[in-house]
Amino acid sequence: MSHRQPRITLITRPGCHLCDNARTAIARVAGQTGDEWVERDVTADIELERDYGERLPVVLLDGREHGYWRVEEQRLLDDLRRAAG
């Protein structure tokens, strides 16, 4: 088992329907690539709340912002595969 940080981070807030959609999309992409992902709740982290506020969900790839509000699944898939290749 890998001890690396997951490559994908999904930043969300409870009760966010776009976050629910993003969670499903991230799970679908990660299922294709085998990459692990983690979800972080802005209500539990004041810095995340300050950085992202209402601009949620946000997808980070390798710690960098990849997109927000919706997951561009094909682009994320391509970027994961490109970086791994």
C-alpha cells in the first residue's frame, strides 16, 4: 500500500449538491485510474474556508487547483494519466 498523499483532493461543504455530483465524478475517474483521493470539508478548516468560500466544490490535482463547480472528468483523467506516464 502506498504512503503517498492522494493525488486528488476534493474540497466540499456539507449540503452542497454540486459537491455530491463532484464526489460521484471523482470516484468514477479514480476508479478508472486507481488513484486515491481525499475529501476535505471547508467548515473544518478556516484556511480552506478563506481560500475557497462559496466557490465549491474545488478539485486539486497534486496540490494545485484543477477546477471548481464541476468536475471535467475527461480532462482530469487525461491529466492523471499524463502525469503518471
